[in-house]
Amino acid sequence: MRRVVHLIVVFCSAAAPILSHAAETVDFSRDIQPLLEQHCSACHGGEERNGSLSFEDRTTVFSEADSGRKAIIPGKSAESELIRRVRSTHEEEQMPPEGDRLSEAEIALLSRWIDAGANWPQSSSPSTSTVVETDHWSFQPLANSQPPEVADPNWSQHEIDRFLQKARAENGLAPTELASPEVLIRRASYDLTGLPPSPDEVKRFVAAAEKEGTEKAFATLVDDLLSRPTYGERWGRHWMDWVRYADTAGDNSDFPIPQAYLYRNYIIESFNQELPYNRFLTEQIAGDLLPADTLEQRNRQTIATGYLAMSRRFGSLVERYPWHLTIEDTIDNIGRTMLGLTISCARCHDHKFDPISTRDYYGIYGILASTRYPFPGIELFKTQMDLVPLLSDEKVAEVMKPHQEQTDKLKAELEKILAECEQKAQDNAAKAPTASVAEQRKMSGELDRMLIKARRAGEALAKHLKSLPDMPTAYAVQDAIPVNARVQIKGEPDRPGAEVPRKFPDVLGGHKLPNDIAASSSGRLQLAEWITSPENPLTARVIVNRIWQRHFGTGLVPSASDFGLRGEEPTHPELLDWLAAEFIRSGWSIKHLHRLIMNSRTYQLASSDVPQNLASDPGNHFYWKFNRQRLDAESIRDTLLLISGKLEAGMPEEPHPFPEMKKWTYTQHHPFKDSYDSNRRSVYLMTKRLTVQPYFQTFDGADPNVCTSDRDQSVTALQALYFVNDEFLHQQASEYGKQLAASKGTDRERLLTAFETILCRTPTPQELSLLEDHLAAVRKATDKEKEAEQLAWASVTRSLFRLNEFLYID
């Protein structure tokens, strides 16, 4: 894949005096070029090409700019945008926008030059075919890096270890010792399942490590953990962080999405079934466009496009529904999650730092504008629309037969009025700069009347849709009428500019959709194929880095969602590229990556410090130890439920108990705020976009409105108070306390069980003695003799929950 950026050559030319005689021939180099350099090149020259226009590149000057107009039309100064802008006094149109404006004599000179044919010698501008390859690391092809040789035989057996040990040796760093089997099984279990191992599992692993060696026993353990259903729940939650999963739409009433859980289940099942990552992405972007042998397969692939449908919604009026913001949210998440690029920064202007232009943005925008998103309902349209039925086409036709004609009629009427409103808004925006105040009021009044008409049409359609028979549906996308997008000047949809063919960013090839595909399809399938191409250097790097980050606490690229010029460079670039290439060679297998990373000695190091290493590498950039990590919010809650015996395992078969759609009355001032308690794993809890549960705020849960690259690991007073006062924690401690009180054996035997269950290790003699004293003190202080045992053991349980050792992974 060719990666190119235009080479800009800055002119250095002496200013020439304005012609004193009108009859004298206007010379470009002497008269025009100095004017352009003085007044225009700051924004339209060098590295700045605002509006895709550079006065140092003659081709752009005579081509259509982002505004949809040509700066210079030879022989027609009155129609040339350059002359219109330098004469304008409107604050949003005048050029230059501020500072030294052109004099009347200078404007007259430009006009004469244009009317005379706008002669611009080829030699005065670089050829647009002159290109250079961008040198930023993330846009380069994957390097053919190979694990280096190392002197220490202990670190020469595993490829990852050889990369890191070479770097450690070069920096004079000696790795710490390996972690104990008890530490390793707890680390791996939380890493892959989000749950602690049972006491019996710990004992079996310790015995296996002693018998056959830790290395072999640990490899077997990793395989076992990867085969469990809890693996998909754990790593599905990570994916949900990145794609900002929620069960509500995010509009100002935060309408619920009862069908969202189907996409959540798809994610979890895909991880458990080891769906290749390239296929996983393809199904989420274009699953509905892939062939399917059965209705079940078709439905599964349709549900996968819930990823696109999950994009956040805004506003409350059907007649002014800001679809452009939903599409921007989609582009932003595709860019950050899959490519590590902030593509949406180019919505209003060329990206200020990365080689991504406004036209790149609208090239992708057109693909999504050719896609029909489901409508979740809003304050003044309180019902869903355009969801995808999960029945055969024949069954859908049968169910809809009595209602289809009226449905189509009402939809067509609303779409027609909305199209007229859109055109009127664009016309008003175009006339506004030169219109008088009275004319602007008149235009605004006309548009308002049209919008009211659209609202009434929307109300009629919503009322009809509520009367339709229920059928199973997916919150998913479909192809719509294929269109190319037009640049939105300053990101405003009522100010359309040049039409942009559907395409991919120039820095990564700039491929356009073939004409036959562009005429018949949105291009989503081609977008998925471009993203998942082995030639695309970003996709594999980004996901490999994310997986590394979740295992070690930090990525090889610390800015996990920004591989652009403002992101951080990889700490170990050769290792990153080797892992990415190995990932592709393995068939894009995420489980293969887990095995590769976790079976390295580097992953199995203890978290203990080495004083001399702390002095030279306090951030542990060379992985001389394992980074201690706090349990995330889900793991804390799930562990409490597991220990108490209240955790309901498995995937729930039913959706969340949302109110019946016909009863939805949510508004901006009374948004959806319901909450549904459950003893299921946290990944199955209902997630709202606008009102996050306090528990997840306290323990740094994911923000369901944006791609959450990594979870914070804050330490706050609220967290400490939670472990002291929270009712849920006290309930789980009481339940486990009852079990301990009812169990047979001595106090010491029960304390051993509590330690092994909660901390996954045996206590020291000193710890046993302290807790025995604590038991005696609580029993003595309790008046209720019958409840004394349960209260005492619940107190012991809470004491163990409050330990840092419970809250952190070593």
C-alpha cells in the first residue's frame, strides 16, 4: 500500500509594486504571486491547505475547493471565489479573515489578471505528482523484525523474552525473580476470566507446578482459562469499553435500546468461539452484506452491525435530527478503536497534526451516509423505527402485509418533507451573508413553517408505528441509497461544499470505491476489507497493543487510541511489529496472542522491586518486573458475588426488563433513569449513557459515550468508604460469614479457608493470630448470642476485603 503526502514548496519571491498603468500587462511572477504570498499563503500555502486550496499549488487553485467552488475561473473574475471572498465583509466569508485586507487597487489587479486568462506558468508551481513518503512510524509497513539473540540462556527460549531481555541488558537492568505459583494463578485467572481461582484450583496448580514444572503447568492453566465461558465475558467487556457499548441511545432523553443486549451477547460469543479478529471486524462493519447459508447465520451477522448502530444519538426533534453527529461518532470510534487515529478531527478542517484531510473524512462519511441507522426514539418521536427484523423475508412480508402500504406512505411523506427542509436550510445559509435582516427573518419563518409540517408528519408516523404488531428485531444497520457526501463547511450540514467520492485516507492508499460498487452499495464491505487488509499497517498494531496493555497495564504504545503524530511512540517498536506480524500469521487469533504473551517469562515475573532498577527505570519501560494493577470495577463486584455464593453464572437469556415501548414517555427533563439489579456478572448489567451508576464512577468504570482506551486506577477516599459502609459489600460479607459460621472445623481451619478463598493463599502464623484475636473481640462485644458467630465471621470477611492485597493483582 503506497503511503504518500503532497510535497509543498514554499515560494520565496520579492514583492513587486502594483502596476501604475491600467493598460500594462499583468505578470504573474511580478504582480500576482507576491500578493498571494502576502495575504493568502499563511492559510493556503506551505503545510496549510485550508479548504483543500493552496496558492503554492496551481492545480488546487483551478480545481474545486472544499467549498464546492473554484478559487479562480480563468476569464471570469466575477464568478471566481477568490474575488468574492476578498471583497466580502461577512465575518465568516471575508478573506483574509483578519489582519491586512487587500486594497481596491490590489483587488482590481487580481480581477484583471483573471479576466485576462489567469496565466500561471507551470514553472511557478511544483508538479502535484511530486510526492514523498510520510516518515511517521505508524504509517510504515510492518517491519520484518526477528527476535534477537541474547547472552543469558534463561531468556533465549521465548521470542518476547529475547526482545525485552536484549533491551534490559543494553540498559543495565536485571529482571526481578519469577512470581510464585499462587501469585501466577490469581494473576492469570483475573486476566483471562475476571474472577479469582477457587482454593481447590490453587492447590491443584501449585501441585502441578511442583510435579511438572511451573512453565508446563502454567501453559496448561492458560489453555484451560481460555476455554471457559468466563473468558468471553472478561474480554468481551474490554471490547465493550473500546466501542462504548450502552443499552441507551445517549440522546437528551437517553431512550432505552431493548435490543442492544443481542450485540453484547454477540461480542461475548465471538471471543469464546475464537472468531478471527479480521472476521470479527468485518461482521461488525458489514455483516449484513456478507453471504449467509441460514437464517440463523444471517441474523447473527446482522446483529454484529449493532456496532455501527450503537453510535450515540443526539437531539430531540425529528425535523432537526443531527444525523451528522451520529456519523461523526461512528467515524471517531472506527478511527480510535480499530486504527488508532483521530479521524473525526478532520470534520471541520484538515487535521492539524496527522496527514488526514477533510476530504478523507467525508470520503468515509459518504459510506456511512449511504447506511440506514436504526432510530431509537426521541422526545417527540417516542418509538423505534428502521430496526432489522430477525425473521425470514417471507414471514416479515406476511406480518406487515396489512400495514405495509400505510407505513411506506407515511415514511415517504416524512422523508420528502425533511428533504425539502434540508434544501431550504441550505438555501437560507447560502443567502444569509448578503441578505438583509428583514430577508433573513422571512427565510427563517418559511423554514420554521416547513419544520412544523415535518414534525406533524413525524407524529403521524410515530403513532402508526406504535400500532404495528411486535416482531423480533435487531438494533442494526442496513444499506440505504448510495450517495457521495459533500464537505460540510466548518462541519455545518446546511453549508454543503464539494462532493467527495467515497474513499479511504490518502496516507493509507486513498483508494476510491469502484464505480460499479459505488453505484449499488454503501461501500461498508469495502471499508471493512480495507481496515482488515494485512497491508494496512495500523489494524494489527492497534489490537496487539491493546491486548498487551490489558495484560501488563500499559501498552507498547502508551497512547493506545492515538498512533498519530500527537500520540506516543512505541517503547519497543521491533517487538510491536513482530507481534503484529505473528498475529496475522496465526490467522488473526486473539487467543494465540494471549498464549504467546502469558507464556513468556516476562509476564511471569514477580511485581517486587529491584532498588537499582527503580533509579534508572522507575516507569518499568523495560519490563524488569510485573506492574501491579488494581482490580477493575467489574472484577471487584463479581468477586464479591462469587465469594458470597450469590453470583448467577452464565449468559441471561432474556433482555433487560425495560417498560413496554408503548408506555415510553421520556423527555429531556425526565430522561430514562431506571436501574435493574441483578446477581449476574457485571458485563450483563444494564448500562445507561447519561446517568452512570455511582459504584462504577467510584471505581473508574468505562465511559459509555467514548472509546475508553484504558481504565484509570485512582485511589480515593470514596473507595475506602465503600469498603467500610456500602450495603452491597456488607451483604456479601454477611453471606460468606454465614457459610464460615456454619462450616465444620476449628476457628483456625475456617480462617485458612477464608484466606484461601479471598486472597488465594495461606495466611502466615502472625496473620492467623491477629484474626483469632479479632474473632474473640467481636464475639465478646456482641450482645446477641445466637448471631455472634455470623457477625464475627462477617467482620473477619470485611477485614480481608479491605486489604490492598484483595484489591490489587501482583
